[in-house]
Amino acid sequence: IEMWGVKANLITKGSVISPKINKLISKLKLHPLTKFTHQFTPHGVTGFVILQESHLSIHTWPELLYVHMEVLTCSKDVRFSVLDSLIESQFSPEYYEIAELIY
């Protein structure tokens, strides 16, 4: 998932990103095992969640108003149909692209 034009205040701090990640995981019906976020100086966040189903990662560049996120899963039960509305409600990007790869 690539997002452009995301307001910097939504992606600058781990304390703001973590609840967004938690909501995504919950709405997608994924099962977190371990979570980690790293706060960069002066700004930007990398977050990683190990899931029962695989992992979710997020990387933010507030100075570019840009977010890259990956949701990898081996589960066929994930509700990816809600992903568009989640991206819009949690990040409000001006533009985003979702690339779905199914193996």
C-alpha cells in the first residue's frame, strides 16, 4: 500500500501510528503476536507487527507526506474488502494505491 499526501501530524509519531495499526489489524480480523515501533529523529516511524498469519509493516516519511505499508498473510479469511475504507478513515491520503498479490 502506497499513500501520498498524508498530513504530517498523522504519521510523525509512533504514539499516533500505533492506534491506527491496531485498528487495521482488528478490522482485518488478524491476530497480533508481537508489535514494535521505532521513532526516528527528528520524525518518522517504522512499525512492525508479527501476526499469526504473517506480518504487517509500516514506514512513514512525514517530510514527504508519504506512507508505505505491507500486509502479508497466508490466511484466506482476511477481510481485505474493508481495506479501502480503513486507509481513507485512518490516514486520509490525497492518493493511494493498493497492490494485491495472490499466490
